[in-house]
Amino acid sequence: MIYFILPFAVVLATSLIRSYGFQQSSNLHLSRQSRLISADSKALPRSVLASSADNTADTKQVEWKGAKAISGKDKELKTVLNIEQIANILPHRYPFLLVDRVVEFEPGKRAVGIKSITMNEPQFIGHFPNRPIMPGVLMIEAMAQLGGLICLSPPINNDGPGRLFFFAGINGVRWKSPVTPGDQLVMEMTLEDFNEKIGFAKMSGKAYVGGKVKY
């Protein structure tokens, strides 16, 4: 296909130049060094001029909000647990501590936590070099850690920090779309059942980016 498209493009470009009546002496200037072609606006078709005007109009219509207004959207989120408090409850550490802060917490029942995805995280070195995507298993791990904050806090755990919990199983997981660097993953976990005798907890949850369900 390439061998047929290129000659056609050359012939089409030549015919367009002729039809517009470009003249080398007046309206068309060719530089051998830069190979840039500029033409008098009068020689351009009306559709091209209209398109240029539309682009200018679009530029003028850009609504600038600024950093202060954009950052103000975060003022409604009250940090219940910061990263130091989270690290005091969870045994995980870099690079495997995957909850940055908790913004809602109902002891023994449910929690909402945030994980900010950044390009300088080690998993993106190989997943994938030219298309960084947050691995699904790490997103599940982040949710499990958020659930762990519920299970390792009163009233379920009254023995203080230092206890461990283990991921026992998962089912019904579906990913809707990729999560990439720059996204803010907002997770919600709910404790459905807890067997105090064997220390077994059953939880459910969802994760969102920009108000849309990701998994």
C-alpha cells in the first residue's frame, strides 16, 4: 500500500498547487535551507482561512482556573490518617506501602483511602517502558492494605500496632480501564464479616479515578 499511496500524494499535492494558482515569483517562496513554503493568505481557499480563524477562536475560549482554584477542590477532603499514622498501623514499607492517606474512616466498618500514582514508582520501569500502567495486582494490594487499616484498628484490634495480616483470597474482580501515572486512585473498602475466633475478615470494595469506577 505504501508504494501506491506516496505517488498519489505527490500528484494530488501538485494538482492542488496548480488549482490554487500559486506563483513562484509572487506568492510562493521556497527556501532551500529550511524547505519551508509560505503563501499569501489571498491565495488560500476560504476553508483554510476559516479553519485558521476557528483555531484562534478556540484559543481565546480557554478557561484558565489557576493552581489556587484547582487545589481548592481538595479542601473538602479531611485527612483522617496521614502517611505517618498509616505506617504506624500497617507493617508495610517502601516500595510496598500503597495507601497515601485515609480521608474517611468508620472504625470496624469501612474506610476511604487515596493512592496517588506517580511515574517514579519502581513498577513502571518494566510495566511497561513505553506504556506505563499500574499493575492490577498492586491495585488489589492497595485495597487490601486499606482493608488492613480497618482490621488492625480498634474495635477489631485492640492490641496496638505490630500485628500482621495476610491476604487469603479474592474473587469477582473486574478492571474497567487502565490506571496510569498522574491518576489519583480513590479506594473504598467495607468490612462484610469478621470471625473473631480465627481472625478471618471478609471485605468488599471499589476503586475510582475521576469519579469513574476502575475496578
